[in-house]
Amino acid sequence: MTRKELFKKLNCLCSEMSESYDINNGGCCFVAAVLAEQLEKYKIPFEVAYTIGPTHYWIKVSDRNINRDDFKAERKCKWSSKFLYTLYYEQDWNDVYCKSWNLIVQTRITSLFYKYGNSIRRRSNNSSIRR
């Protein structure tokens, strides 16, 4: 899986989780934190983008947006996953999103990154074998 494929799959997953778990009605900061944590793990540079009124957080990687939903206006910051988790747990959010979904949301996002990491390792192993 390439980065481009990863980002496309993440956006599809976020769209599906928006329908299933209402992640963009009180859980977008948590989703941004999980995405940021995984991007840090795989050393992929990113920024956090957000709007105020209504508040929405998403991730920007280069020219790609992950979980932007339909939000247009944005501010960008170089926040860490740790900062986003702190923000999420210390602030009040829309009650439509049920925090009991956090583990499922985190697991589903992490699973995609795990598949991405496996494909990187396979490509790396294949290229070293050919030499």
C-alpha cells in the first residue's frame, strides 16, 4: 500500500465512521489525535487543520486532507498527538459522539496503518533481495 492509497483508505474509513459512529460530531479531535500518533510513528510529516464555529479538527499531509469532511476554512498548526489527546480529554465536545466508541475508532485507524507498515516492510525486503 502506498501513502496515497493509505490516505484514500483513511478518508473512506473516516467517512464510514462518520456515518456509523458520528466521529465528526464530537470525536474529530480524538480521530485527529489517533491519526497524528500513527503519522508520528511512521515518520510522516503532518499538520493539524481546524475550524472554529463549528469546531472541527482534521489532518493535513502535504496536499492531502484526512477527515476534512465538508469544512473549508482552516487554520493550521504543528501540534503533536500528545497535545491533541490532551485537548480532547480536557475539553467538552458534542455529546452526539459516544466516547465508548474510542477504542473501536482507534483500532480501525491503527489497523490501516499496520497494513501500510507491513507493505513498506515487504517492499523493503523485496528490494534488498533483488540486489
